[in-house]
Amino acid sequence: MRLENKVAIITGGGSGMGEAAVELFAKQGAKVIATDINLEAVEAVVAKINENGGEAIAIKHNVAAKADWDEVIAKTIEAYGKIDILINNAGISVSKDFMEQTEEDFAKGFAVNTNSVMFGMQAAIPHMEQNGGGSIVNVSSIAGLVGMSGAGVYTASKGAVRAITKAAAVDYGKKNIRVNSIHPGYIVTPMSKEYMESDQFRPYFLSQIALPELGKAIEVANAMLFLASDEANHISGIELPVDGGVTAK
Ligand SMILES: NC(=O)c1ccc[n+]([C@@H]2O[C@H](COP(=O)([O-])OP(=O)(O)OC[C@H]3O[C@@H](n4cnc5c(N)ncnc54)[C@H](O)[C@@H]3O)[C@@H](O)[C@H]2O)c1
């Protein structure tokens, strides 16, 4: 198993890519702390894992609240004594015409998509240092690499995730803490399926992708697994698109 004896915190574990990652990491032997603002959803994911012989704990967590992070870290240390992996996955979509985006949209988009990533890293890194190292994977977006129409706030918030990932990789590399970002493209999840599976927009998304199909949550989770695992021991500070070739253009 690729994550044997590892302790992994995964945010947004109740749906989409986070759910796929919680299941995959548990299958690969990790003890998973799955968090989500939607406790019922993440409890259901965790219950399935524990029924099938895996090990996971569900915690209610608003990633935008620093105090919630302290609680998640404290519970993780209490349960397992260490943190090896942090997957900052939780995020929200903010789509609006450029001129209609408000101060409130900015505040919310940054709080959930960006501040959360900083809070999580600040909370986990001291424990990773104590433990001799760790791996952090921050989920950005192709919107953090290229401009996306109708998503100015989202693009800015995810671009900041890309940049803060590199800053942390540089600051903590000598402590053996690896920090990388993943940039999903058009992935069908509860967040996106209303658009991606609609007759109106699906042909557009498909036209943007080099590969034949839209992405699946498990395909992003597989990339998270690789970067989190010891197989990626010499990889830090990278931005990995999982986008079927959208950004190859
Ligand atoms: N779906 C895509 O095509 C796509 C593309 C690029 C990037 N992303 C990014 O991937 C990540 C996962 O997206 P997804 O498509 O799986 O979405 P999703 O909506 O299916 O799942 C996101 C989960 O995060 C949780 N969440 C939302 N706000 C939260 C908060 N404040 N605190 C804690 N949990 C919170 C939700 O309850 C949900 O369970 C997000 O960061 C998203 O921006 C998605």
C-alpha cells in the first residue's frame, strides 16, 4: 500500500474530489481525517470506509475559520500523534461577470479558497517539522494558471493558491516538507456537473479539452495520491495540471 502508516488530513472530504481522495487514501493504508463544512456528507463517506476495514475520522470544519483548524489539528494529534499529509481541497466556485463581482464575492472567494490554504499550512507545518517532514497538496485550478471567463474572483483566489504553494515549498523544503499544487480542469463533480453535463455547455467544455472526455474526481485523487506519497519524494513547488490537456493550448 502506498500510504501505509501515514496520517492524512483531507478537507472538503464530503463530496467530489475530496470524497474520492478520502476513499483512495484510506484504501492505500492511510489513517484519514476527513473534514467538511457539511458534517452529514463527510460522516457518510467515513462510515463507508470504516465498514470496509479502513480507518477514517469525520470532523465538521469550516476551512475559512482559523479556530476550526486548531480543533482539526488537535483532534488529529490526539487520535494519531502526527500529521504526514495535508490535502487542502475544499473550495467554492464564484462565477459572475467581471463587472458584477463585488467586495463580498472577493471576501468570500478568498476566505474559502485561499485563506483556508494558508491557515491549514500554518497549522500543520509545525507538526510536520516535528515529525521530520510531510507533504502538502493544495488544490488550485486551471483558473490559477490561465484566465477564465466569468470567474475573476475565482481565478484570483486560485492564482494565489498557486503562488503561496511555491512560497511554502521554498520556506520549508529544508525541513523536508514538500508543497505542491494541483490544477484540475473540467472535472465532473457535484460542484460542476450542472454546467458540465448540460446540453448547453458540455460541447464547449469538450471542445477545450485535448483528450476525448471530461475529467473524473478519481483522476484528480490519483494525482493527489502520487504527490502525497513517498514516490514524489523529490518533487516540491510544482503546479500539476490534471486537465486533459486544456492548458496545453
Ligand atoms: N470540479 C471542477 O471542475 C474543478 C476544477 C478546478 C478546481 N476545482 C477545485 O477542486 C476542489 C474540489 O472541488 P469539487 O469539484 O470536488 O467540489 P464539490 O463542491 O463537489 O466539493 C467541495 C466540498 O467542499 C466543501 N466545502 C465548501 N466550503 C467549505 C468550507 N468553507 N469549509 C469546509 N468545506 C467546505 C463542500 O461542502 C463540499 O463537500 C475545490 O477547491 C475546487 O475549487 C474543481
